[in-house]
Amino acid sequence: MANMQSLLSSPEYSDLTLCCEGQNFLVHRALVCPRSPVITAAVTGAFQEAHTRQLEVTIADVDTLKRVLEYLYTGDYNDQDDEADCTNNSLPPGFQFGQHARRNSTHNAFVPRSANDVLNNNAFVYITADYYQITELMNLAVVKFRKASENFSLDNFSSVIDIVYDYTPESATELRFIVLSCILKNAKQCMADQALMEAMAAMPNFTKDMMPAMVSGYEETIKRQAGAISNNKQQIATANESIVDLRQKLNAANTMQINTNNQLNAANTGQINTNNQLAQVLQREANLVGGVNAANKCKGCRERVGVYISKEGESGWSLHCSCDRSYGTFTG
């Protein structure tokens, strides 16, 4: 591509001159003609250009023509306002961008082009590519126009609308759609700009496209809002189901806690009853031992009988002396 660009900068081997606003661009038919059937027809048919090898370019200004030539030689072009170094023709001091006749108007009025609007740069490349039937360049201009539209600004945007709707053919629906999208996405800003609103109102073709676009945009907005509401309802329903599930689990846990407490209370009651029964047994034991001790003495050691007792059967008690001598079984 670098070699092709250097070829464009050199007049050597050139065989066709493109004349634009007093400047001559020396190009090569072998590279230019295969991309444009219009240029091919002009320089190979019975037209004057076929003999003079000169073609007057009136559809574009110098800067736009430079971008078109840059594309024809390299496959791309610079859409910024800094000058693309693609030819050996420099702009003279104080040069102002050229003017373009309205293609869709019934009069020959001229509208100045903004030098600081990248959208306009790509729009004019599209117009020139459409005129010379360079389809691939038209597609590239649309891509670059869409990319530039991401940096939307109200400054001089009315000129973009004017160029797209008054310069391009009605078949340039891609550019028009992008312009409409810019306005719809930035509706509040646009409606607050009185000059822009007045400029838009003065463009019947734009107004004709804008109304259905607005309706369609509102319909899409309503659909998105309806979708969001439906999604919110589903989320609320899911949240409610989760709450119900959590409440059921909490109730089950509470019931389990209550059952555990009941079981614990029952166990405590059983322990109390057991303790009471043991206390009664110990009391009976104490009563039995005390009674025997008070009346009897051991025949072996002559000490008081009943130092300790042992359980014998279900209701019997065996009385012993400290010398292990048994004194029979008692009930009680």
C-alpha cells in the first residue's frame, strides 16, 4: 500500500489528469478505471475526455477528491480534517473548502461545507463515490460515518442533516438512518437547541423520515419498558416464592425447637421424679437403720446393729453390722 501511495504522489507513468477547483491530480487509469465504471466510460468512449485525458471533477472539492484517490490507491482514507498526504498538491494559503450543488434541489443554490465535521467529510466521500459508482468506497464511507456519529455533538449538526438529506440520493438510507438515530438518542439535547429545531423543521424530507422514526423509537422504548416491567414482576414473584419458602423453613425450625424443648422438659421432669424416688429410698433406709440401731446390738461385736443395709429383692432390705454379720431381711 505504501508503494501505491507513493505512486499517487509521483506524476511518473500517469496517463490521466483529474481537474478539481483549479488543481490537477495526475493519476493512473489502470488503477482508477477498474474501480469506477463512470470514469471508465468517460475516458474510453467518444467523449472529449478520451482524447484530452483530462476529467473535470465538479461533484467534489479538492479535499474530498484527495480522500477518494487515497482510497483508490490504498483501500482506505483519512476522514479527519488534517490533510491526508496522498498527493503532491498542497492546499494554497487561505484555501476554503469548495461548495457543492444540491443534488436533490430544483435550484442551483450552494451550501458551504464545514471543515471541522468528520461526519461531513464521510458524507461527501459517500456522495462522490455514489456519483462515480465506487460501491466499495460508499460502504466504507457509511462505516466511517457511523463510527464518527458515536461522538455526537450539537455543533453544526444541522449542516450534517442538510448534507445527508439534500446532497445524497434517497437510496442513501444508511446515512439517513444514522442521522435519525443520532437525534433520537440525543432527543433532549436536540429539542433544547432552538436553531437546530428550526433547521430541521425547514427540511421536509427530513421531517418526513423523522416522524415514523420517532413513532418507531417510542414503540421500541415502550417495548423495552414493558419488558423491564415484566422482568421486574418475575423477579418480584421469584422473591415472594423465596420468602414463602424461607417462612416455611423457619416455621419448621420453630416446630423442631418446640419439640426439642418439650423433650428436654420431659427429660427434666423424669430426672426430678428419679431424684424424688431416690430421696424416698434413702429416707426409708435412714429410717430403717435408725430404728434397728436404737433397739439392738450385734451379738458378735456387741456394737449397735444397722451400720449399713443392702437391697434384697424387690422390697426387702438386709441389715448388717460393721463386722458383716447379717441380722436378717426386713421389708419397708
